[in-house]
Amino acid sequence: MTGQPWDASYHHGPAPWDIGRPQPRIARLASEGGFAGAVLDAGCGTGENALLVASLELPVLGVDVAETALAMARKKAEDRGIEAEFALADAFHLDRLGRRFQTVLDCGLFHTCDGDERLPYAASLASVTERDGTLYVLCFSDQGPDTGPHPVRQEDLRAAFSPSNGWKVVAIEPDRIQTRFHENGASAWFATMKRI
């Protein structure tokens, strides 16, 4: 996945998905103790979710293909005095990181994958997730009148994160994703998976 189109999203003001704070569902998850061990934020953007996790004194690596977003994330970490790591990485080849994580977060990345990209992406996530590690996915849903672009069906999540691909789906719940264009958020799925 080339980073140029994604990088351009940050050149003229905030990207549509950059709300300047962690997603509410991720903030609730953090307050409930949902993150543990080393954490990977796949498609971290300007780093708000990763910085929230890092503020809990957990080791965090945020990865993205958009270099401008990563530079913004590093500046936020410096300005806030939070220790977090951000790196350029291809979500389809996360094994190249040479690291493994107990908790992985995908906030708004899965729904950007085309149908034929979903299985390779889920396999890439599995390649860096510890056995019995947890993956959280927050993505646009096909349910509701206010869906975002690239809505995902619940069965698409189950197909990508199947046992044959190294995953067990624990739960898929309706939720919301905040964007700059949805006053009350867009319909979303919040899915929890375990690495098997």
C-alpha cells in the first residue's frame, strides 16, 4: 500500500478521520483496562489513540504509511511529554517490524481494505500478535442510516478474522466512529478478536 494518497490527506488541514482526540470507544476501552503488554496501533494517523495508550505507561508502537501523520504524532508525543514510538510501515507486511504485541488496535483501517485485501491484512496482523493476544477493530458498519464510506458487513469481519487465518472472533458490537463530517458519529462495528 503506497502512502502517498494517505499522506496527502494531511496536507491541507486535518484529515476527515482526525478528530483531534482519541475515539470515544477507544477511550472507554482504555479506562476499562482493555490494553495490556506491548501495544501496536495499526494505521495510527496522528497518534491520538496511541498516545492515550502510552499515557497508561504501556509500550506503544504506532505505524502508518503517511509520513506527515507520523511527524505530527511524534510532535504531539514530544509536546505532551509522552513516550510513544511511531514508525513508517506497510500494514500488509507487519512481520517486517520484527516484533510481537500482546494488544493490537485497528481504529479505522480495516474498512479501507478492498475485499481481496482483507484476508492478507488479517494475516499480517496475526503475524505480529502474540498467541492469545487481543485485537480490537473499530470500523464503519453497514447497519444504520448514517454509515461512513466503505461500510463493512459483520460477516466480512468474521470471514477475514477466521480460525484459518489465526483468529477467533470474541464479539462484534454496534458502536460509533466520530469523524469531522458526522455530527453524532457514523455507524460502526467494534470487534474483539483473540489470536489462536
